[in-house]
Amino acid sequence: MKYEVLKGCVISAQRRNKGDVVEISDSEAKMLMGIGRIAPAQEKSEPIENRAVGYGEDKPKRRTRNKKAD
């Protein structure tokens, strides 16, 4: 099974950095998951579409403060 490295560590006598995807034995994976160094790798999916209201439109007008009368 493939795992993603969450924190830099040594796996199978090799230095691994955050974000690396490695395939290791179940016993070693169980130990490293227990101390929070790796997590099961997720499959790459399609890019997430930004569905926020107003995304891609012009910037909204900013309100200004009214000047005080003397």
C-alpha cells in the first residue's frame, strides 16, 4: 500500500521528506502511522472547482467613510 510522508523521517534506511509517497511493509507502516509520520496516500482526483460566489468577477466596490461635518 502507498503512504504519504507527513513529517520528515527515515524509512527503510532512506531519508524521506514531507509529501513523498512511499510503498512500505505493513509492519513498518503501522509503527510510523502510530507516531504520526505517515498517512495512507489518497488518489489524485480532478482539480477542485472554486464555487465561491463572485469568484472571477470584478472586485466589489469598497465602502468609504463619510467625512464628518465641521
